[in-house]
Amino acid sequence: MNLQRKCSSTFFKKGNTPWIKGRKIPQASSAAEVEEARPVLRMGLAEFSLVTKTGLDGSSLSTPDCEGRSGNVRLLRPSAATRLADLKDTSFEGTRLVDNARMISTFNQATEHHRRVSPSCLEHLRIADEVKFGLGWKVTLECATCKITTPQYKLYKELETRRPGPNPAAVNVGLGIGLQDTPMGSTRVWTLLPYAPLSEFAMGKHIGDQLSLQGVLIKYVTTDGDSRSASGVDAALKVLHPMWEVKRLADPGHLGQSQFRRCQRATFSDAMFCCKTRERTRKAHTVFSQDVKARCSLVLKKMMETFAGDLTALKKQLPRVLTATIKCYAGDCSNCARYSVVCSGRVNSSWWTRSMFLGTNKISVLNMNESDEHLLQEILKMKLSVEMVDRMKLYTDTQKCEAANRSLSVSLPKNVNYSRNMIGRASSTIHRLNNGPGTSTMSKCAKMGVELCTRVRRSLRQMDAESEYQKQYQKMPAVAKRKLIQHGGRISDLLEYRRKHDSNSDYQKGQLDGVPLHNEHSYS
């Protein structure tokens, strides 16, 4: 009874007078009157970037005149809606699945619509917007000359149904029927037919759009050798700041891997490694490639510490270091004590003894000819050159990105498709990396309304403390040195084992199953 009385109080009753009855709402008769009545106007991004100039700090703006003097002009920044509209990607490249009859009908209807609205314009139709509908597409066309926009057209055939909502596309229904007789599901189909894959350029542009809307300008972006994310960030920031330039810096770790691969592919002379067999020569070549990579990284690190980041003094000393390194590998350590950085030139403390690769593998001489020295010089220049030092001048790396990728591979393994909760699993992983495992768990439980007891919260806080301690512990110099010594010891033990068992293996396939007396198959 109470519920019925409460509901009936909100119903319309006959005889009630609306509160707006009799009031007149003023309406503008034309678009010109609307513009005149509007007290404030905002510029678009294009006009705003033409009349403003960014200061040296990257955030302040000024409005200089033709002579460069700032006047007393007050401008409103473009609204968020305007900036998002201008930053919207209008590229319609790629392949689309369309119905030919629908496509022809779409352009015919668009042409008739344009002639009816703007008969004096020479039409030049192009795509203004598109919407994906499963495998089908909906498009909106516009004239590049007069900017007239057509209604939205469907480039697929529909199936008439009596159900509420939009009619399904015939191509989507046909795909579902075909999948019923195959072991493939709808999730695997999108692996074969991806929708707008996010490339590295698009990812960088998306990041740049978010930063530009917040008024943040990026000067340097550190990436690996084959990434185009820096170009995407540069393209996004140039929309608001056309004169701004984003420069790419090289990652020392990825550059070292490229140096190792190039040294591994290099064709040195047959007598360079002084080995009797081809297999031993191949192993010595791999060890030498690892040593070149490790030595260049150590040389650059020591020089950064010695010159305290002074690139001018470092680049002045770099040609001498390069020459001394080549002579050291050739057996001449006369200049090592002065210019080699990592080799003292003495017998007990030379690079041949200190190296975890050369010393452990008992490699004490390299018979290099002039061609080998020239080839080695080009390989060393991949890190020990003025040009590459400029690309690594901030000595920043992408280790945090690699760590995030490894953590994501645990929550989102490549062999499993999470079609429903992929975004949630990825967001949970990033939240755990940013806040710690314990704090992240408590925050997510509190958000979901799960109450944790005191003992559980104490254990989660202890988990955070242990995680933070392990991070700091792994960065200690003593720990890093001990790991290198242990790694060298394992390499030495492996080589010693190979020397003692340097014989052909007696392994045979199927040796425990016995040899069949006759062939079990007619085709074998």
C-alpha cells in the first residue's frame, strides 16, 4: 500500500499546470544573430598556433606582432572539444570489405545530393568519416571544394529482422555460419582480420596527443633501432607547435645487441682466431663478438663517469680511445695505459686477463691483417664514434619499458586470447608495477568492497617492503660485481667440462626402444 501511494505521487494528474506554460523562449532567427549575441569566441588550433608563440620554457605563450613585440592581447586557448576534433586521425588508408552494388549506389546518391545542395560547385568527393560494423563499414562523404557533407551510407547488405536494434550485416551473419563448421572461433578470426592495428607510429602519436592536450612538450625520445614511436610523438606535437622538433636518442642496450649481431656476421680472415677446426673458429668468433659488445659498453660507461657527462671533452678523447682499442686487439698494448680506459697494458691486469670472455676461453692472441682491422674499426664505431655518442648523450635506456613488457607477458601470455578482460588484466598489471604488489592488491580489494583483516594487510605491506628491498639490492655495486664473477665461473666450468668430454656424443635416437626387425610401414 505504501509503495502504491509513493508511486502514484509521481504520476501526472489531470488539471496540473506545467511550470513552463506561458513562457516564451527567445530564439535567434539566423546564424548571424547567434554570432553577434555570443560574447566570447575561441580560435581553432590552426588559427591559435599562427598568432601565438611558445616561450623558452615550453609552457608560456605570447602574441608578438610583425616586429616581434608582444602586445596586450588576451586570447582563450582552444576548447578541449576543438583540440580533440583537430587531433583526430583522418587517414583512411588500408583495405576495406565493401559490397560493390552498395558502393556504386553510395557515390550516385552522394553525387545527386551534392548537385541538389550546391549545383554550381565542381564536386570532388572524399571520405569524411567511417564507422566499422563487424566486417562491414559505414561511410560519410564530403566535397573537398564546398565542404558539403552527405548522410551516412552503409557499404554492406542488411538482413531484415523483426528484432529491435540495427539490422545485422549479411557479411557478419555469413561469417558466423561459416565458423560453425571450423575449429576457429570469433576471437581467432580477429587475429586474421585485425581492426586498425596500433602501430608504433600510431602509439607514439596517441601518446603525443595526450601530452599536447596537457601542455607538455617532449624534446627527446629514447627508442630501439627499428621503432617509429618518436616520429609519432613528433607528428602529434607539431599540430599545436609546428616549429617544435622531437629528436630520437638511441638505447645503449639495443645498440649493443646490434653491434654484437654485426660482429657475428662479419667475415674475418680464416687465420684470425688461430683455430684448427671450423667449429672452434665459429665458437671463437662468437666469443669475440660478445667481448666487443661488453668492452664498448664498459668503455663508454667509464668515460661518462670520468668526464662527468661533459660530451665535448669526451668526444675529443674518443678517437684516441678507438685507435688504442684496435691496437690492443691486434696485440699492441703500448697505448692502453693512457688511452684504452679498460686495459692497463700490464700482463696481470690487461684486458686479455680481465675479460670474462677472452680470458675464460683462453683466447690470448688475434692474428688480424689490415682488412680485419678495418672491419673491426667499423664495428667499434657503432658505439665509439662522435655521431653515436651524440645519439646517446643523455645515456637513457628503455629498460623500464622492457620490464613492463615482461610483466605483461605473465598476465597476457601470447598463447591465450582474453577477448573479454584483456584491458582489465593489462590495467591491473600496470597498476601493480606503479604501486607495488601489496598496495595494488589492497587498493583493488577496497574498490571492490572486500574488507581485509589486519594480518592480511600487514602481510601485503611486508610484501611491498620486500619488493622494494630487492629492487635496491640488485642495484648495489657489490651485488653486480658478485654476479659477474659467478657468471664467469659458470662459463669456466662449462668450458672445462667440454674439454674433458671433447668427443662425439654416443646419443642415438630411439636407443632405449630397440631396433625394429622389419619396417612397420609400407612407405618407410
